[in-house]
Amino acid sequence: MANKAVVNSQIQAVTDRIIRRSEETRANYLAQVERAQGKGRARHKLACGNLAHAMAASSDHDKNLIASGQGPNLAIINSYNDMLSAHQPYGVYPEMLKAEALRNGATAQVAGGVPAMCDGVTQGQPGMELSLFSRDVIAMATAISLSHDMFDGGMYLGICDKIVPGLVIGALSFGHLPAVFIPAGPMPTGLANAEKVRVRQLYAEGKVGRKELLEAESASYHSAGTCTFYGTANSNQMLVEIMGLQLPGSSFVNPGTELRDALNKAAVKQLVQISEPSNYAPIAKILTEKAFVNGIVGLHATGGSTNHTMHLIAMARAAGIQITWQDMAELSQVVPLLCHVYPNGTADINHFAAAGGMQFLIRELLGAGLLHGDVNTVLGDSGLEPYTYDPFLNEDRDGLVWRPTAAESGNPDVIRPASDPFSGHGGLQLLTGNLGNSVIKVSALKTPQLKVTAPAVVFNSQDDMLAAFKAGELEKDFVAVVRFQGPQANGMPELHKLTPSLGVLQDRGFKVALVTDGRMSGASGKVPAAIHLSPEALEGGVIAKIQNGDLIELDAEAGVLKVHVSDEELAARPLAECDLSGNAIGMGRDLFTNMRKLASGAETGASILF
């Protein structure tokens, strides 16, 4: 049993503030959910012609069940494609989920598919400029899939960066429906992360060729399943579990295993139960203010993806809840860092799971009063206590048994108790100053890298910076300012293409840092990077006024980011201009012109939906 503890006073204060701030918008959202709920099975409201269309391709047995209304009809929203390793396992899920639904007196239909793109494939490529916007496209595609009003609950199949946040936003637009998220799990451990980074840096220095680099990358990303580093994809899985949308212990079980299959079937059974009127648990009642605070706490305690400083804000807004970066920063002050998973350490997500994983993490956070335990989950109103239990196959290997998680960490170099954290401060930090607001991932940084004050070298694209590196122009202390990378400028691509070069310079003894209105995500590594800077350059942010040689101060300990130029001089400087026409066409970017125009800033979720 997890120790009962009073919720930390600062966590409670932030939660109360979010509740007060969101009072009107949350009430409006819940009223909308109440109106949509109706009475009885949703499909009974359809005319006979509507219903006939919706079940025309079903078996006679399924048609009888659907028409009779004897059991719930469940939607499957699938992000399957077989190019991306994380989503390839979903190809066989629908038939398995349908069969399990029938065994539990329900029916299931694939209501629709949503796109799933991979930042790993598009990194440094033009297609990356569609990545962030794909989240809102996925949300809209989810809503379209559910718009037939045929369903009493939803199963959401998604793993990676923008897919899970998009599915959550879409599911919340149908907040009256119960929902369960079903992961596919990470690929088994491949090439050690430290070796992968070593080869990447050798390639950046020109000491190995493309052949050696591809061999190393392929040994790291080698089979079906999620990439094993703790980036946005695995941060997604942590979030939906700690927020109660997945079964306990289901996030990090490898694909194609008996335990994975048993968890998937158990998820269907649970959704059937909470879709019945007697156990009704819609997603709107699970994703409350407390649940979102729990998600932020989990993000800090694990050193999770900086992408979620945008995604969580957008997801919360879909539920009528208003969260700010300041809320996240104040939570980070009291949440200890309990995990070291690459890029915050050398271990991967499989090592994390083996050392205690989510169940150990949740048990420790609950015992320290750092989580709200009194929340609804897909298990009902039993709170987070069941999430401290590990799933195992039963003796007949045809079902699950649940046992309390281990009393001690299986590897204190990977996950630690709350009484002995890696750091007393969370893995993310808010930076403020005369440049605006930005975030930084501090969990992977060593103490000397938390403070950098150096002259600015300004670039309007990542390719310009890489060209300067290759030309030997960056052999010095400097802060790389890479601007015109925000949502309105070019869709806010990730800039990990810069990491190996900056890492090389840092290893040579230079003090280096990155300041950008673009993204670096969950794979942010050992180089200090102030990212998501708002306002962005195209909106007139001060980053558009920085000049080469300006002294930039980045202090992650004090939460400061500023340029040492007087207010008077900054006010007098003109805004830099940048020709963005090259970002407007090709690789589908011309179809996203209006999304770039409508996108809100990173601080408000970088979304067109709200």
C-alpha cells in the first residue's frame, strides 16, 4: 500500500489557483459535456437509414448487438502505419480489440485513422515544419472519426510525439465518452545511448562517415516499438498513465509479448465496464485540474519532454482548464527529480521499467504528498492507489494479477525514492527576462552548464549555424541565437540537428548555449538550450532585435534569460527581417499556410484550436 500523505502545500496552492482561474471555462466545458451525454445508447438517436449505413459492413452477429443496444459500441481510433516503429504494432490491434469486446458483450468498430508522423524521420528536413501542427490535425481527425455519434466509448491507439496530445484533445471534444488509451510499448534495448551519441559527434567532426553513422543509428532504432530514449513519445506514456487514462503498468511493456497482449485485452474489458451506466466514467471526469497537476508533477519528477510545456497547456484548454508556464515553474520548485533516463542519464526506458518504472514512481510521489491521490481514472473512483501495483500474468497465462510494487528501487542510478532524489528541483525550468519567456530542460545538464554568459552569434536558420560550425567560425564561447523558428514563422520545427555540433564545441571546453523560438523536445541533451522563446521573432519578440556580439545571460538556476542591452537601445533597434518564402511551399507546407497565420504562441499551447 502507498503511504498516505497530505498534499504538499505549494502543489495544493497551484492546483487551487488553476481551479479558480478556470472556473468559468471549466464550467462551460462540463455543461457542454452534460448536454452531449443524453440518455441511453448514442446510436438510438440515429434514424434507421443512418444506423444501417454505420453497420452495413459488420457481421450479422455484430449488427444484432449494435441494433439491440444490449452492450456498448466502442470506437477504435488508430494511428497505425508500418513505416514508424512505434505505430507498426497497431496493425494487428483492431481485430484483437474487436474480439475482446465481443467476449465482454460489446462491439467495436474502427471509427477512423489519424496521421502519425515521426520527428526522428523528419529531423532537420522540411517535413519537420508540419510536425507540431500535426497535433491539431490529429485532434480534428479524431473528432471527425467520432462525429457519426455511434459510440459509447473510445479506444485510442497512439504513442508518439504529437499523436497522444492530439488524441487527448480530440477525445476531450467528446468528453461525455469514456476513453482508454492503449499503448504498444517500447522496442527492446539496442545500442547503448552513450555509444550512439559518441558516433553522432564523430560524424559531426568528420571523423566517421555516413556508413558508420547509419550502422550506429540502425543498431539503436532496430525493431518495432517506441524509441527507447526518454523523449516526447515515452513522456506521453508516462503522462497518460499518471493522469489515469491507461491501465497501471501498461506504458512500457514491449510489443509482441504475452503481458502486452493481456494488458490490451484488460483495457478493452475495463472500457466496457466504464461505458455501462452503472460504472459510467467519461474522460471529462478523469481529466480534471488535479489530473493535469499530477501530469506536470510526473513530467518534472522524470525530467520529461519540454514539448509538454505546450502540449499540456493545449490539452488542458480542451478540457476548459487554464494552465500557465508559471504554474509549471512553481510546481518544479517542490518536485524532486527521481529519474535518470537518457538523455538525462545512460539508461533507457526498458531499464526504467525494470528498475521499478511507473509504479515505483507513483508510489514515491504519493507517499511524499506530491500527487493528488483522490482522482478518477479508467479504473473508476479508486484514485491513484491501484497505480502502485505491477501487472503480472496469472498462473494460467490467460489473465493478469496485480502485486504491490517493490519496496526499493531495482537500480538507484535510474530511479530513486523521494527521500533521496537526484535533485531537489524538477527537470524543467522557466526562464524569464527582457527576451521574454522560455523553458529549459535542466535534468540532463551538469552544474557548470546551468549558467552561461557569452556573446551572441545570430542565425536565421539551423542550416546557417551548421555552415558556420563546419567553416570553423564557432571555436569560442558563444550563445547561438537561432530565430524565426516559431509556430507562425515556420511551424516551430525541432532543432536537434544542432545538438551534435554544439556538443562537440562544449566538449572542446567552450561555453556554449542555444536560445531559440523553436523547439528541442524531450531529447534535449547536455547543451543548455533556452527554447520556445515567446514572443517569437515573427511576432516582434526581442529575439528579433539581438545582434552579433550582444552579451546573453542564461542562468537556469536563477531562472533568468536576458540580453545585456539597455531598454532604450533595444527599443530603438529595428526588428530583423527574414525571408520565409522558402518555408511556405514544398513538402506539403503550402497547405499549412493558414495554420501558421493562426497559430498561438508556445506559451499558450502553439495551437490553432483555441
